[in-house]
Amino acid sequence: MENTKIWIIASFALAGIVTGCNQPQTVWLDDLDLTAMTQGHGVAMKNKSVDGKTLTIGGQTFERGVGTHSISELAIQLDGKATSFMAQVGLDDEILEHKPSAEFIVIGDGKQLWSSGVVKAGDSAKPCTVSLNGVKRLELIVAGSDDGPYYDHADWADAKIISKGKKSFPTLKFIATEPYILTPPAPATPRINSASVFGVRPGSPFLFQVAVTGDRPMLFSAVGLPEGLKINQETGLITGKLTKSGTFEVTLQAKNEKGITEKKLRIECGDRIALTPPMGWNSWNCFGHEVSAEKVKLAARAMIESGLVNYGWSYINIDDSWQHHRDPNDRTRGGKLRDERGNILPNTQFPDMKELTDYIHSLGLKVGIYSSPGPWTCGGCAGSYGYEKQDAEMYAKWGFDYLKYDWCSYGGVLDRDLKKDPYSVSSLAFQGGGDTITGRRPFKIMGDYLRQQPRDIVYNLCQYGMGDVWEWGDAVGGQSWRTTNDITDTWESVKSIALSQDKAAAWAKPGNWNDPDMLVIGVVGWGNPHQTKLKPDEQYLHFSLWSLFSAPLLIGCDLEKMDDFTFSLLTNNEVIAVNQDPLGKQATCVHAIGELRIYVKELEDGNKAVGFCNFDREKAELSFRDFDKLGITGKQIIRDLWRQKDIKTLDTGRETLSLKVPAHGVLLYKFKQVQ
């Protein structure tokens, strides 16, 4: 009898435990691992807005929730152990003045369960209640609207999951986070990695560094150099001046103890420069407004000491904040904007511009500078409005080789009587750039003055793609032009920019390059340094596409903090060769299979570079056979450019190609016709 009583008591206790396990539990969204949340700017904030303030929607404050920024996504693994999701959603009041809008979406197992519709800043919080019965994977998305994702500070306030006894749920990281290196190390024998064509105008100083990997010391020579040019046998730097137009075929040679190599270089002396996309470094994504001459020198030395120069990286470009600021009390940049003759004055962080450019040139590198056609740069420093001639002449006198000319405050000039003081305008006013007549005028003024200078200055129109700048950039003297707003180190930024580039592709050619903005790999941060938020596969995709696009390749990271993975991305000579191909064609997406976009670039040798680009969050696995849609026929040798090895010889009319493309990743192949 006693044993029976014990068994009954134990049974009731066990039943109580089981029942308790199935009791509803509240799982707060802010208690989950938010590091898996992707977003367009900043990081997901627990119980705070993106700017770290109390969550506030339409004047109502909330103690709990998650602050994020569109375009944003968080996936949660439920495995059918939840009954409902509830939240109050809306845009945070901290960005009311910008009047953004966005849309909140809830997805369960790939199906949309709820949408807020487009909500605007200032709207009251919108209640969200969604049944999750049977749902295995929950996705919370904040999408942008027609006004773009800018300032979309979005709040999932009071957000919670009602579970079937579970106290927490794992969040999902779809994209691999561990870096892996594909680029093989360079051989000890000499290998010339320079572009095979170079443009210069008659009478301009000639500066071309033969980029060679291999053991040092090394001896350089150049057979067929035209009169006026010479090569330094120890450094491989070609300098001098050409006085007559013409095409000159030169054979470059490099030799060390391990071997010897040659490569053809075609020098085009005529009206066009930048015959391949510029490659180099820009200070903005790394240092922002904290740039200085010393930091620029350190970057130049790092480009040499790291060996990047041996792969063709050659520009060291100073971005905003080398000038004095509109605020005379600014700690480091306050001061007189111009001298009595109207010549612009650098701030105290740049005490001697000529000495700086001479130093960079002595390393075999080129150097760039930044300004705006308006009275102010984006950062509020002195622009070139009304002083275009003096500035162009000063850039040449200082010895600059590149100018980034940023629209910024010129939009404010358009709104005012030009006879009044234009220096009262805001430093940021983008209106007016969509009118092609208005938009091109200030760029032509500077372009004409640059052409009058006694040295070549590559001219980048930072016009953000307004007014279809690619259609007229060449006519105002530009060699490259921005096609988009500023890039950030987020997947959504890289993806949206990449998918918008086809519209400008037809205008890319030698000396005319579409610029989708700088590379966001390595340690970036705009003055707040951090490792890029792009996952390794996203960085491979980013660099591959910019190479396929024939885009200017401008490194934005801190070159002194470059790790092995970043170095491997920047030093794959076969991938760089796709970017520097002298035919100058820009790849376009010629075929799509779901979220797998296939980009094809024609090359000068008659072959094709093909990027199988996976914009989905799931790995793409398929047997590909539609080669005719890529313009590829017959028997082909297929080479993996990142791994630098041939993977297959394939009859495109009879065989298939097995593809396994990582989520947010790429396979970059070269197809070579078998003769």
C-alpha cells in the first residue's frame, strides 16, 4: 500500500513538471541574441533606439524593445514551439525632422504573415499580433519605402514571443562569419601585375610604377620606351614627359635570382587619361574628418611596405577636411579660408601640401585631393565655388594627380540669388542635381580649368548619379563619376548599389568609369574604426562585382591594420586583371535564376569573365546549362579566378556546370574558348 501511494505521488509530480513545461512563456525580443540582426546602419540596440535613446514612437515611450535601421532582418528558430508574436512598431521620433518612412513585415516559413504597410515618422505605434502556430522560422523585417532607407530608425517596441514553455529561442546567422583565404600566395619568381595600357597627355609629367611581385632585389628594364621617358632599374618607376601624341608599344622586363618575366605595355599619349579604372586608397571610410598629413603619409608607407603597390594600387587620396572649416572656432580646422589672392589655405593638419605630394611621389605613388563646386564641402569646409580657377591651379602647383569633386552645398547655391553671399548656404543641399543642365554646369567649369593645367589630374564627379551623370560626365571632362549615394559597410548597402549598376553600364569605356563608391572591406569606421560588418563571402562578392563593373577600386580601410584576409582580397592579380582589362567593358546581369544573378564581362582577349552572384540567404546549388544566355558557346576552359586554377574543360552544348554558390557569395570564373 505504501509503495502504491509513493507511485501515485510521483506520477502527479511528473505530470506537474510536464504541464509546467508546456505553460505559455513570454520571450522578449530584446533578450535574444541580436548580433544576428542585419541592418542598414549601426547595430541592433536593446531597449534603445539606434541613436541610444529611449524608444519613442509618435510621442509614446517604451521601456522594452529593439531599435534597428532599415533595411533590417532578424531570423528566429521557433521549431513550432511558439503561439504568437506581438509588438508595437513604428519609426522612432529621434528622426522626425527627416520625415522618413518604412514598412515592418513578419514572415513565417517563407510566407508573409503580417505587414504594417508604409509607416511614417511621427505616426502612432502600430500594433502587431501574429499567430505562430506551427511556424518553424520567424523573420522580422524592416523594409525601406520609395524614399529609400535613409534615417529609417525603426523600433520593434514591446516585442515578444509567446512560447509553448520555451524560455528563449536561437537567432540565426545565415551567412558564414569565419574568414577564409582563396588567393594563392605570389610566387618568388617575378610576375608583372601592372595594367597593360596607360594614358597620358602630351607635356604632362609621366609617372608609372611597374607593379611586380617576387623576391627582391629585382632589376627592371623597358624596351621601346619613347624619347622623354626613363625607367629606374632598381624600382621600376617610369618617369619623364612626352611631347608628341602617339601610341608606343613597350616591353617591360623584371628579373631576380629566381627568374625573369616580360609584359607588353601600350602607352597612349593623347587626349584621354585613366584608360583603366584608378586603383588606390581614400582617407574617408577610414579617418573621416580626422584626416591629417601624417596619417596620409602612414597610409602611403603602408601601401609600399605591405606590398599592395606590387599589384597596381597607386593612388593615395585625401578626402574631406584638409581645408579650414566654416566654423572659425573648430579646434583643428578653424582658420582663414583663403589668402588675399583667393588661394585656398590648408588647415593645420596639412602644414605643407607640396612637401606631402613630393613625398608620396617619391614612393612611386600618386596623390589625390577633394573639393566641392559649392561654397562648402559636405563636412562644412571651404569648397571651390567662385574660386575654381585658383583651386585648379593650386592643385596643379601642389602636384596633385586626382580630384574628387563633391556636389554637396551646390544645391544650396541654386536656391539663392548668386549675387548674394553664397556662403550662407547649408553644407548639405542635394537638390537640383537631377536637372542635367543645372547638374553639369559646375562640373564643366572645374573640368575646363583642370584641362588647362600642366599636369594630368584625374577628375571624379561625386554627383551621386543625379541626372544620369554617366550620360554627360565625359562631356564635362570627367574620367569617373559616382552612380549612387554613399556606401556603408552593410550587406544591404552593397547589395542595393550592386543591383543598380546595369543602367549606367553602356557608358563605361577607357577613360570613362562608373563609380559605385569605395570598397568597404578591412577596418573602416569614418573616424570610429571597426572591422567591416560585411561577412567574408559578402566581401568576396563585393570585390568581384566591383572588378566586373570596371569600377575605380579605392580602398577605404586603415592600411596599417590590414589583416591577412583583407590583404588576400586586395592582391589577387587575376581578379584585378578583370577590373583593369583594357577593353573597358562593364559587366551586366544577363541572366537570373531566382536570387542568383549572373554577370558577364567581355575581355580584350575575346574571353569572358562571369560572376555567379548569390544575393539569397540560402546556398545556391544547381547544374547550369544555359550558356547560350551568357553568350558562351563551344568548348571552354573554365578557370576559378579567386583560386587561380582551371576547374574544368566543358562542352557548353552538351554538358552542365555544377555550381555551389555560398549565400551572399560568388563564384568568379573566366571562360576561355578552346581553339
